Amino acid sequence: MNEQFQHKARKRFGQNFLHDAGVIDKILRSIRAKAEDRMLEIGPGQGALTQGLLNSGAQLDVVELDKDLVPILMHQFGSKPNFSLHQGDALKFDFTSLNAAPNSLRVVGNLPYNISTPLIFHLLQNAYLIRDMHFMLQKEVVERLAAGPGGGDWGRLSIMVQYHCRVEHLFNVGPGAFNPPPKVDSAIVRLVPHETLPHPAKDHRVLERVVREAFNQRRKTLRNTLKALLTSEEITEAGVDGSLRPEQLDLAAFVRLADMLSEKPVAA
Ligand code: SAM
């Protein structure tokens, strides 16, 4: 890199820059960007993935929070007609401002660990715009995203993301692929929003409430954790065994509980 553009990685922005060419290539091959694609990269950093994405010919918008990276990115990519840079916080970014067609946006990011969960929830508010998402995340987070019922990884994150998306844990990446190396292992995950929700809830905010309440005390029975929301009889009526613990229920069962709550007359 040009001397005038030396950048020191900042911890507060979660900056761990990818430098392993083999890993970068493997990620780009998993994404398989095409010239007709509409792409959005969150946190391009010094452009480790950006270059390959632009080489595909895809239209690429990037959102980067660190102002000091703007001249570096503009120097490298500013002259490319398929590149647009937005300096700002991806958590506050209005994805509808991109004017992408429904089911078209392909989102990519080696995400800072502190924003990964809120960012996924922020993106899912506009899930109808998104075709797929490829993220580098902390390995534990990917394991929770991809988990199935019955184990300790199954919880609010798995359920609310799987409500909207198919989840694929693609591969793991060790700390040595980054500069500076993070203290944790990472993994690449692919999230593909369902075109038709497999278990649509009457009101998805009610589902969120039931799941949050259920997992607030994951060691207790559902009858106990949900008692402020549903009676023991209502839980049974929803076809759920109230003596189970929340981690034993699948997504469809949580949706039945949420629908039972949605139908419940509001107390005067
Ligand atoms: N994509 C680059 C790579 O793979 O080398 C950088 C990855 S680094 C883990 C995360 C990047 O996200 C940094 O460039 C950081 O400045 C940026 N970032 C951190 N918080 C952000 C936010 N809220 N919105 C947008 N970008 C953010």
C-alpha cells in the first residue's frame, strides 16, 4: 500500500483485516459474484474482499464507519464505475435507499464482532430486498445461527434468524488469516432469506416476545417461563408440552405459541 495511506487497525471499530490470499479467494468463490449482481459490502476496511467483488463487474455499494479508511478506499476503487462508498454506521443505514429490486441484494461482510447480531437483525427488517448474505462471524455465533433444537446453541438468535432464512455454516477461519489476529476462531456463514416463510407467525413481534421470554430462563420449563403470557392450558392447546424446556422446542412450536398469544383477547 502507498505510504501516505498507512492505516493502523482500530480495536473500537473491530478492525481485523483479512490478509490470507487463500482465505480471501475461498470466500470470494463461495459468494460467486456475477456482473448482473447488486452487492452491498458492510465494513470494507482496506478492501480485502472489495477488490474481488468489483472484479466480477457487480454493482457494489460499501458502508464503512471509519472516516480514515475513506481516502484509502477512494484511492483504490474511486475510479471504478461499479463502486459507491457510503461513510457511516451500517446499523443506521437505510437499505431501502439503495433502490434495489425485491430479492436482489447480495450482502457481504467480514463483520466486526460487536455489531454482528444487531446488524443481522437490522438487515432482516428488510429481508424482502435480500437475495443472500455471506458473513465472517465469530465461530460461536455461526454455530448458534446454524443450530437445531435440543442443544445449548439453540436459542433466540437461531430461532429468529431461521424464521427468515436458511442458514449454512460454510467453513471456519483461524485467527492467523487476519491482521491483527483476533482472540477467537471465525467462520463464514451463508444466510438465504426464504421466499415463502416455512412457519409464518400471525405477528412476528409476538413471536420475538415469546422467544425472548422463553429463553430468559432457559433451564426452566415452558409452563414457568411463559406464565406471564400463556396459561398451562393455552400451552397445551397450542400442541406444546409445557413440561419441556425452551431449548427442546422447534421453530414451528414457537410459532404456534406465538399465534396462541396473538389470538388471546387483550385484558380490559
Ligand atoms: N472487510 C475488511 C477485511 O476483511 O479485511 C475489514 C473487516 S474488519 C473485521 C471490520 C470493518 O468494519 C472495519 O473496516 C471497520 O471499520 C468496519 N466497521 C466497524 N463498525 C462498523 C459499522 N457500524 N458500520 C460500518 N462499518 C463498520
